[in-house]
Amino acid sequence: MIVQFTKMHGAGNDFIAIDDWRRTVPWQKRSLMATIATRRTGIGCEGILLVQPPDAGENADFRMRFLNPDGGEASMCGNGARCAALFAYRHGLAGQRQRILTASGIVEAEILNPHPASGVVCLRTPSPRPVEIRTVETAGTRWECHCLDTGVPHAVIFVEDVAGIDVRTFGRALRQHPDFAPGGVNIDFVQILSGNSVHVRTYERGVEDESGACGTGALAAAIAAMSAHRLTPPISLLVSSGDTLIVDAKRTADGQWLPSLTGPAREVYRGTLDLAEFLESHP
């Protein structure tokens, strides 16, 4: 079976986007999806985006099914949703304003600039639960974690010099800490910069490494910074790729933050994938 795909990235967070409106992609074959996502021997990405029809009765333009590079399904990806929105718009599957069904619920997207090489997409997400502070110890170091769920769980840790943090070592240890069992969390190391700016580096579960950018991590970092350091939105977030994401937020009637995430979404290239070649080794 020949499948057409588009390689995309949102602020350095890279994806394989596929039109799966007929639901023919065997996404449940975890090892198959992981093989496709593997760099060097596959296409290579931090996630596979499948654009599918919404479930019956859902008030949505389409379903975004998101698969981590280990082949497992994740409930949400902020940068992935922004790329899926641009992909759906450019393929005639949705308009400029969209409602996207994800495993964590409905999110709204607006295409601010539809150009494939310089697209800009704003994503609006539900209010997260209030920030919970936990102190966690790994390898003799105590970390104050600001925990919240922005579609997937995150632990935000404020540091003096984020560039000097060994994200892979500390991120892996914290992500697998018993206090966050059984599913683990994404770990966001955040440095407060001048004005309403922060620098964030994320260790992402499922990727099991530092990500070029993490959209839900940007949301978590911004909301934690508003809570712990009284930053006022909009907040500018410098991510590992060198790109910048913007998180804005409004207060709801019950005092919770209703956030939005704005940033680049870009096509890198288009290609075809012969699934039969992969299915032979993943029956």
C-alpha cells in the first residue's frame, strides 16, 4: 500500500503527517509505526500525525491521532496539532478556523498564515488543572517540580542556567521517577529571562530525549511561570531549536487560565511510503 506523507515541523518539533481519512493506515501496529519514525532507517520524526474523520457525534472538523516515535499513541501534542491544522487546511480537509478532536479532547486552531514555508498557527486549548508543587529527589539532588497537565502531564523545573543543564541525564531520571509512576511525565527545565520571556528545554517521554520544541511543554512552562514568578501573558518562549513560541492566556470566570499557543508550522518535503515494504517485517 502506497501512502503519501508530508514531513513537517513546528518550531523544530518534527512530524510525519498523513491523510488517513479512509482509515487505512495500520497505526495500531506499534512496531511498524516505530520503524517508520526511526531516523536513518525510516523517515525519522518525533511523532506521526494521522488526520482522520471525527468520531460520530463529535463537533469537530477532524481527528488528530498522534503517535510517539516509539509507536505508542499519545493523548495530545501542541506543536503536532498546529502542524495537523496547517496540513488539513492545505489539503482541503478543514477551513481556516478548526475544531480538532484529540485523545485529550477538543482543541481549536486558527491558521494565521497558510504559507507552507512560513505558516503560523494559533492553538487554543482547555484550561489545565491548577499547578501542584512536588519536591522530587534524584541522584542526591532535590528538584522543585511544578506539575500540571496541558493535554499530557508535565513537571516544570525552574533553573538559573538552562543551557548548562544535562537535559538527557536529569530528564530521563525525573521522567522515570516513582513519584510520577506509572505513566511518567515530560520534564521542562525553564530559565526566566528579561521581560516576559523564558528559555525552555524539554525532555519528552515517548521521544525519550530532548525535543527541539514541545508545544504542551511551552504551555506548561508559561502557566507555571505565571503562577510561580507572576509573569504576565503573552509570554515568549525560546525553545531548543532556536525558534520562539508565544503563549497568551485569559482568565476564566472561575479564575483559571485559558491558554493559546502560537508559532510556526512548516512543510519540509512530501514523499511516498510503501507500507508493504515495512509490513513484510512487521506482519
